[in-house]
Amino acid sequence: MFPIRDHNPSGRTPYVTYILMAANVGIFLSYVGIMQDARLISGFWADWALVPARLDQGQGGYTLISSMFLHGGWMHLIGNMLFLFIFGDNVEDEMGHIGYLLFYLVAGAAAGWVQYLSAPFSTVPTVGASGAIAGVMGAYLLLFPKAKVDILIIFIIFFRIFPIPAWIMLAVWFALQFVGGVGSDPDAGGVAYWAHAGGFIAGVILTIPAWLRRGGPSFWERTEGHPPHPEAHYTLVKSSIPKVPRRQQRRRGPWS
């Protein structure tokens, strides 16, 4: 289950979101060639990834920022950029370009700090824009809780697109991160659940001033939780593959 688009068009070109996406892709391409060399990539992670044990020793504070522009593989990168593309434009529209950029960086740094607190002596490197993007999702939840989000559900060979309110999709996502964080060993490798959960909470908290300026609960009452502008409408295009009609059974007469 993952989102493919929302029904919430932005009122301005999301330049910062595009720049962030380009930066993530460009930086990944700059080192993807050494990822098959364990020695080289380990040295690269040691310099630029967030390693909690280094922070505990008062070193590598800059990795709270640098780590959010690194990814561990193509699927990691593509998944993060999809989420940023879907939710980033509307948050940027509400906060403005500069405000949104500062919000993104602070939310990402807060996510890294929460990951550090979950295992301060861990030597496992943490990379990915997930924490910062989780902050964007937290902001989206506060500003547009009932915006429609199309999600693709895949179950073995069955797949279908469902439009659901954003708050359901985002609440389920956050619950999965929290449960994953409680049930995982932060000293082991894998998904940085606490960075995701921490980034999401940081995004909500950082967005509260903007939400209050719009009226807080009265903003939700005026918009009923929907975007304060017309939502986009999508129609599913039917397949152009021709259907082969079933061959009708020939009736047998009494002489057959």
C-alpha cells in the first residue's frame, strides 16, 4: 500500500521541492558507483552518514544535515522522492519557499536527533531523506487532514487504486513507524523507524504556528479539513486492450 498522488493542487510552482529532489538524485548518482565496494562505501558512510556513536562523542554534527541527502539504494531513493513529490508542493505552497526549506532541514535534523537518542552508542550509519519527508507529511496532516490521496493497494496479483482522506493514510503510516520502532533493535541495521516517527512529530509541532495563523480549529471548521481550494479530479482510463468475446456453445439437436 503506497500513495501515488493527491487531489490537492498547489497554487505556485514548488521550486524548493524540485531542487530538493534534484539534489537527492544528483548526490546519489555521485556515489552509486562505489556502492558495490564495501571498503569505499563504508568509508563514505563514516564521513557523511549519521552515526550515533560519533554524535555521542561530540563529532559529526554536520551529518544531521548531510545524511538526509544520502540513500542506500535505488528503491530507497525512488520511494522517498515519490512521497516528497506528492506532499511537498502543498506544504511549500503554505509556508513559502524559504520557510519551507528551513522547515525541511529542521525537521530532518530533528528526525536524526531522535534516531540518535534511540541508540546513542550505535555504530550503524543512518541515511535517507525519510525523516525530513516524514516532517512534511506531519505538516500535511495538520493543514489538509481530509485532502484525498490515491493509494495503490497490491495484494499478490490483485491491485486497485483507492482515494482516501489524507489523515487515514498518514495516521496508518505513523502507527506503522511507531510500532516498528518499538519492536526493532535500533542497534541493528534496517529501517530507521524512530527517525521517521520523530520527523513526523517534529513536522506537526513546527507547523502549529502556521496552522494557528490560519485560525487553528476554526480553519478546520471553515474548510472541513479539506484544502481551501477546489480539489483535482482524476478519472481512471479504461484499458484499450480489446476483449475477446466468449465463443457461444453450439446447441446440440436431438440428432447429435
